[in-house]
Amino acid sequence: MCLLGAVTQSLPTAVVRPHATVYASANARKNGWLRAKINGEADPLLLAATNAASLRFQETHRPEPLFLDPYAGCLIDPTVQMDLKKYSHHYCLATKFIDDKLLQTVSHIDGLKQVVILTDGMDTRPYRLNWPISSIIFDISPERIFKKSSEMLKGVGARIPRSCMLLHIPLESSNIQQSLCSKGFNGNQPSIWAMQGLSIMTLASFEEILLTVGSLAINGSLFVGELPAWLAETELGSKASTEKWMEKIFMNNGFRVDTIHYNEVARNLGKELAPKESKNILFVAEQLRFSDDQMEIWRRELHRIEEEGDEEGFEEL
């Protein structure tokens, strides 16, 4: 069983298409809404996903929202209590930051644009972001949540931008890397990876994520997202020690990482950050190694050169 199963400047991040109004009470009651229970039992993954969707829904209704999520309303209880305080929530700041980094990066990729998002199953980025032509988005998330939320989103008219594609990889897959490749992921082409909302239960499961990304992403690829702060709690707990821990675990897996401070994101966006501490760490990492596919091409080329050298030496004799 794959361990994954355990688990500066702002750019325009959203477009509101003609059909993309915020769906809440009427449509939610018509189509039903996702409750945080499966077979009558509490489902913590579903609860976390709906809580995140609720934060996006509320952010969309703020006077000056960080981003627009016109589809979050269909994923939550229509009786949700609105909390439109002046402070920006850490999750929403991270969402804006990740949105911008994704769009900024794919806009500079020629040809096929591969985007891999590791999510809670209710990520609406494939629908709400203005993806450029030839973007293929791989969503890795719990299958039961993704399937149900997809039905809800289609029910309110959510569509992937034309000339783009969304492919789902069940988090429960025994081999995430193999599943991605079988869906068409190309380890010789550029890609960008993002993680937000994915349930990470152990340090080992996060290291497996890094191993998977490192095996598939070509050198220079970016990995951006949030990870639980408790992963670094084995250190002293200060910001300096957390950043040192981040540098160590990422570098051990072939990445150079920058820890992004939420207060800096808020300041750059002209927002006031909520006074409480975040439960996550926001980061941007760059892949320094070659992907497995790049290494295979390099090995084949080296083998070809060696064979040609042997043949030339034999002819001289």
C-alpha cells in the first residue's frame, strides 16, 4: 500500500464565466450537498475538505476578495455561517499565492503544460483558473471525495477551460507514480506541482511525496504548497529551526526550498493577516535533479557513445 494513501506580485487567478455565479442555497438543496459523513460515520478527510471549501466561499464574498471561487458554494452546507472579518485567513492567503505561482509558471511553459495538484478532493482550481491552452491537470486526491464533488460541480455547470484536460489519480492507488504515467504524464516534459489540503499523516508519507515528485519532475520544475507545521515540531519550534528542517528534508530529496512567510504574502497583497499562528508551512521548492525519464535518456545516450567508441577502436585494430 502506497504511503501516499495515508495521507510578490499578484496575477489574475480566477475568471468568472457567464454561467459561473456563486451557487449556494437553491442549487445546493436541489443537488444535495456533501456532509462530513460516509455511511453514517464521521469522515475527517471530508470534513477538512468542506471546511476549506467554506473558507473559499466566504473569501469570495468579502468586499475585496483575494480570489474568486464561484463553485465553492455547491460543495458546502447552504446554511454555513458567514465570517467576513477584516483579517485574511492563512488558508486563503496560501490559496492566492499558489494560484498565482501556478498560472505564472504554466504561462512560461511551451507546448504541453503539465500541472499536478495534490488535494483534498474538492479543489476547484481546474475549473476556476484561467488555464492556458494545452494545460493538462492531474488531480491526486481521495477518490470518494473527488467523485462526489465532481458530480456537484458538473451539476452547477462547472467546466474545464477549452483545450485543457483534467485527469484524476486516486490517492488510494498502490503506485501513484505508475498511475500518473499510465494517465499520460511525461517525465521528459516540464511540469509544476502544487499541494494544498492533502492529508499527510506521517513524515514518511511526506517523504514519499517528495520521492514521487523528484522521480517525475524534470530539473528546474517547481513544487509549491502547504505542509503541516507539526512535521517540523521535532525541532526547537522557532522559525529558524523550522526553516533549517525544511532545507534539510527537501535537499535530501533533491530540492532547493524557500519557506514563505504568510505575513509577507499578506503585506504584498495589502491585506491584514489573522493574528493566530498558521498550522501549515507555505513553501516553494525547485527540483535540482534529473527525473527518472531524463536519466534514462542520458544512460541510453552514454551507452550509444560507448558502443560507437568500441566499434571505432575495433576497426583501427
